[in-house]
Amino acid sequence: MSLLKKCIAECIGTFVLVFFGCGTAVAVKCSGVSPDAAYLMTALAFGLVIVAMAYSIGNISGCHINPAVSLAMLVSKKMTAKEFWAYVGSQFVGGIVGGLFLTMFFDKNTGLGTNGVYADNIWATLLIEIILTFVFIIAILGVTSKISNGSVAGIVIGLTLVLVHIFGIYFTGTSVNPARSFGPAIFAGGAAFANVWIFIIAPLVGAVLAALVYKYMADGQEEETADEEAPKAAAPVRSSAPRRSNKKKRR
């Protein structure tokens, strides 16, 4: 698979994540203040996008659709530096296009599903996002470490994203993804754009920590490796049944 095709897949996947995830948050008026139906619907929207994309573009690019995931794969030596920068560029383009499309349907005063600083405390916000990303990334690294998990990887990763959103929406709106935060923020402007650096730095730090910790824990264990052609994060893997021999036994 060519790098260009992988980048197109990453761009489309990130666009879908921003448009449907952030769009749902705006459409259902998720405030993050109370655990109502809108809160849960927003968390589910982000997780379901991951599931949908994992089983549609996963076999093409690995369905990272998140610079933090790509960085973790780079640290884990599952992709090259060239692939990393190409993926990240594509993801940010997808996020920006997703943010642009949101402005076509929602007023920018709605916030467009951007993230916010918790209690005006930058350090607390950084810590929360690092923890959320750490949990998300370590789940990805664990479930994708074996080919036998391929058929359920997308579901596990999607549900993990739902989990971190259920906890994190109250505090920051949950980013764990620099491209998801940057896209809507540049169109929303104001405080959302001024503080977007937090939601770029924190997920990247969380991703590196998760990759290093997982590498340490898994060191010495024999892991199954997926096809080297695409740095897979959530791609379903096909299994093949053993072939039957057509030879007749001699009596």
C-alpha cells in the first residue's frame, strides 16, 4: 500500500472523527456539567467513529487518525519517521477540514466541540489529558500487539475512547487527540484557540509515556507482529482456515 493512499485514509478518518464527534457534542448541546443523555451520546459518538473507521480504513492505514497514536507507534518502532510526519500532516488536514465543515452547520459561538481548561487550572488540565491519553494509548498498544486480537481490536479501542470520554468530558471535554482539538479550535477562535496548545502537548506526552511503559512491561515477551506494510493501530486481521489435503491415504 502506497504512503499516499495511507495518508488519504488518515485524512478521511480524522475528518469523520471531528465532524461526527464534535458535531454530535454541539448538536445534542453537551455542556459537560451534568451526566445527562447528551453527555453519554457525545462519548458514544467518538467511540463509534473509531469502530466504524477501524473496520473501513484499518486495513489501509491502521486507522490511527490521531497524532498521539502515530507518535506511540513511532516510539514503539512500528512506523518510520517519514510515515509518522506524513500521517500527522494528513491527520491535521483532516481535522481542519472537519472543523471547516462544522462551521457550515453550526455557529462558531457554539464552541464547535472544542476543549476547555478545567477550573482555569492549566496544570490540572495537562495532567488530566496526559492520564486520559495514557490509558487510551496503552489499550491500543496492548490489543494490537497480537494478530489474534485483530477482529476485536476496533471494538476494544472504540470502547476505550468511550470510557475516557465518559470520565474526561466533565473536566476538559476530552481531547486525547491533537488533530481533533486543533481543527475546531482554529475556527472557534478565542480561548479555545489560545489554549489549544495544551491539547496538543498533553496527548503527545501521554502517548510517549504509554509507549515507553508498555515497551518495558512487554519486554522479553514474544509478540505476534502484523503485516509490516501498514503501521496498524486498529485494523481487523483476517484469519485463514487450515487447508485440507486432497491426497488419499494408501491402505
